Amino acid sequence: MTTTVIATIVISLPTSAADTVSTQKIAQIAKSTSVQINAGGDLTPGGSGVIIAKQGNTYTVLTANHVVCDDLGRAGKITCATDTTYSIRTNTGKDYPVKDIKVLQQTRNDADLAIATFVAPEDYPIATLGNSDQMVEGADVFVGGFPAVFDKVGAARDFAFTTGIVVSRASNAINGYGLIYDARTITGNSGGPVFDIAGRVVAIHGLADTSGKNKTETGAVVTQKTGFNAGIPINTFLATSEPIIKNTPIKKDNSSTSESPATRLNNPLSARDFYARGITKLDQYNYQDAAADFTQAIKLDPKYIEAFFKRGYSYTWVSKHQEALTDFNQVVVLDPNYLDGYLNRGWSQIFLQNDQAALEDFNRAIRLNPNYAAAYAHQAMAYIKLGKYQAALESSKQAIRLDPHNSYGYTIQADVFNNLKDYPAAIKVSTLAIIIDPDDFNAYINRAIAYTLTSNYQNALADYQKSAEIFNRRYVKKPAPEAEENPKPTSNSQAEAKPKLTSNSSTDANVELIKSWELTNVSCDSGEKLVTIMIDGKQYCVSPHPSLIQKSYQYNRGTGKLESLTKVQENPKPTSQIATDANVELIKSWELTNVSCDSGGKLVTIMIDGKQYCVSPHPSLIRESYQYNRGTGRLGAFN
């Protein structure tokens, strides 16, 4: 792939307050500046992009990297296939070959962005870039793009324009997706522009069904779609150090608007205000209060479809499944083509044990969009509930074929294998799901079930504990500790240099973690027969439990497992044959064979936490050396 270098021109508009533009006008801007991006032969549903610059007859389009890069999935840097050709279709319906592509996502941790250029003699409008830092909770956004719906893919897709509200700003953004909003999007919208109320591009859309805390496909316990999506803030793009960005004639307008999202959230008056406050509460897992706000929105606007959808979702999380079903019924009455309305109604039916009705809803979703991977995964779950395991297996395979980079299809397939009593296969696909998404708590549950039924109780316990920790961390609202107005002085006359290693603080998050393992936390001075657990260098004590066969343990946050706490050798060898090493169990979970680094045979080395391990060669390992990244849960090339 080559790069076109463009002369340095940056156009900045006046810094006076930007005018609020009508929704109709923003829709016109979005339609005229948005483009389709299609792969040759319509090999994929296609993506979207936005024209951000022009020099001569050369136009520059900003999009998501995964739209124009068929990643080969190799270790290390992002490696794109070179045998895929792309074309760009403008708002006039004309197609142009992509001239150059500049991949901005160099590694798997970088922002998912890319630039593509095309040459056209026609004059096309250029979008203005805004200031994404102004996009705070409660602000309005508008998303343009070309979704692949009604079995339309590639050039057959139609332009769609949806409105939304900013839900939150993710502090630990995945691949740059730090702006969370509720606009309805689907496959094909990836790479499309997100506008503010002044008609300026403030983000690039690309991640569906997410929350402000992390990406979420919530799994088999509650798999309803959140309706939340994410975009990469435009300031992330502008801060990229690539010379091509600095040398591109971009129009920018950093002026502020008269919109006051804080007023909307603090003093809601309209149906949309109550809805805005509701979705921010929903993002904070405050389901009861969120439902109350959605109810107020519905009272003010009885046809507020999104308020019904979000209230139904909120009811699901507090186990009001009949109420949720009623809301989702109203969603599909108001919009018979509301895809996620059928998916969520299907799951309400499953909770109410109406499994055949659930299957019918998932089938409706597939008829609306035969390329929707999540719908096939949901269909597989309905087949499981009906005892039709072979049909479930085929549905899960289709979900994986359509979206091999989403853990959910593998997780559902593991459930199928458990029901078919093929436990090794269940362990294998659960492990694949965990590698894709280390926070997929249902993958750990399915693997734990398979371990249990093959009498591997140690690994089963570790997976159950990890699942509980993830669910508690991601989906359970944590009460904020109340600060005392006049804190009492401690009983000691002098401040202690180090805190006592006890575990009886009610505000200690680790105590809640221990409780999630169904263990009883007690004072270490109680004098009873206890089991000690070291967490983050602090000692905790619990009552004896059948699952705890040792007297002392250490919690490894990286693996989510309790490790036996034994005396460390004075001079441990930098090899991997120590049986109590939790990293050995991690390696085994990848279905690799851990061996001594001194065995003399042809080996592959893996660095984990600065320690070298050796494994037998495996077809999936194409390099001689790797390094394990706990943050991403992936093996990368070790140079």
C-alpha cells in the first residue's frame, strides 16, 4: 500500500460560537460527504467513510482501518492482505477505485483508523472537523453511513442517518473507541462519520453494542443488545503523528456551541431530556433509576421507541422479564424493522421459557438481515433451549463465519458442545473465545462446566472464580463509599508506616471480590482455623471451604486464579517446569504443550511477565519467539 503526500494546508474556521444546525441540514451534510467503501466482488458487506479533504482532483476519505484492511491476524503489527481491491461510491452513485490507503493502526492497540484516496473530476463537498472534547454526556450526535440491511450489501446499500445522545467517554478506550452513544447502527456503518449539532465531524463510528466501561457482548446470561455504540473521537485522529495528516487540507472548526448537556441531565424537561439522563444512568448500571427516567420520557412522548427499547433492556437486568417483553412488543409495533427489538424480545421470551417464540423472533431478525452474526448466535441459543443441538451447531458456525473476531459465536458453540457431551471441543472453543475477549465471562462458565464434567475441578474452580470477578467488575453497580464529614482520628498516637494486613474493611473492593467467590471473609485475628489469601500484597482470611485444599493462596489478577502460596526457591531457573506456576496452566489452556527449555528439541519460546517458557511446536505458532500481553490477552512477536 502506498501513501500520497499532500501539501501542507490546514483550514481553520472562525472561533466564534458555532451555530446550531437543524437536523435536516445535518442529514444533508452527512449524505453529501459520506461515502460507501466496497471490496471487490462484494466479498464483505462493505463499510463507510467521510470525505475530509481535496487537493486538485484527489479526495481524502477518513474511515475505520478494519473497513479497508483485511487483517491477516499475524503476530505483531497489523498486516493487511494485498489481494483485496476497494472502491468508493459517492452520494451521486458514481464508483471510483481507491488510489492509495494509509493504515494508521500500526499495532493492535492503536486507534482503528485509516485514510483512503480516490481521484474524481467531479466536485464533492468536504466535511468540516469539530472538537470532540466538547462531546460530553448528554450531547446530541448524528451518525451517517451505509448499513447492510434487508440483504443489501456492497454498492446496493442505501444511506442511513440516525440521531443519538452521548452516553459516556471511555477512559480506557479499545482501539481508540472512546466516544459512546446510543444511535442505532449496524454492519456497514463502520467508518462512517459522527456529527455534532453544528454539522461537524466529531468521531468515526465503528464499534457496535458497547458500554462506557468496555466493549460488551454480554453473553448467554443476558445477551440483549444495549443499543450503545462507539466512535473514535476526531481529536484522536488529529493527534496522530503521521505526516500525511499534518499535510492534508483539513477544514476544522473548534468553536463551541450553545448546547448545554449538563442542564439537560440536571434538570430534564422534555422527553428527550429524560431519555438522555436515563441512558447515562443505564451506562452506570443504575437500572432502576434508568427505567424511571425512560418511563417519564414515555409519558411525555408515548411513541418514543428508543425509550421503550432502553426501558425493556433495563427491566431485563432487574429480572422484570414480563415488563421487558411488553416494552419490546411495543418497539416492534412502532417499528416492524427494528432488528434489535426482535433480538431482545427473543431473549425475554427465553427468560419466560417461551423458547419457540424466541426462535421465531431470532428468525425474523435473520430475515431482516441475513448477514447479522449476532442473530445467528441468538438463534443457536434458542435451538439449544429446544434441544435441537445439531441445528444450534450450524447456527453457531454461521455466526463465526460472519464475524470470526467476536467471541460470542464461539461461546455459544461451546454451550452446544457441552450439551453434546463433547467436552474437549467445548474447552477448545471456549479458550478461543477467551483469547478473542478475555472478559467474556460466559466463555469461562462454559469452559468451567466442561472442566467439571471431565473431573478437572482445579481449573473449573479457577474459571468459575474468573467469571464471577468479570461479571462483578463489569455489570454490577458499585456503591460509592461515603466520606465522613469529620473523620475520626485513629487510636494510634503515631501514624503507622504500613497498614495492617487485615481484611475487615467494608469499603475494601477485594472483600467484594472474595464474596463473589462465595467465600466467607473473616478477621485474621479471629483465632479460628482459617485460609489466608494474598491479594495485591494484602492478606485476607476466609473460613475453610471444600474448594480450598491449601492453607495459603495468592490471587493472580492476570489469570484470575488463586495460586498455592509456597516458599519461593532462592535461585529459580528461568524455565517452565515448575508445576505450581499459574502461567503453565495458562499455557495449557491454549492447548499448547509446556516443556523444559533444556530439552534440546525444536521449541517455541514464550515470554510471560518477564519469564521464559518453552512449548512444543504447534501449527498456530509461526514464529520462534512470542511475548504474552496480559492487557490484550494475545501473543505477540518477540524480537
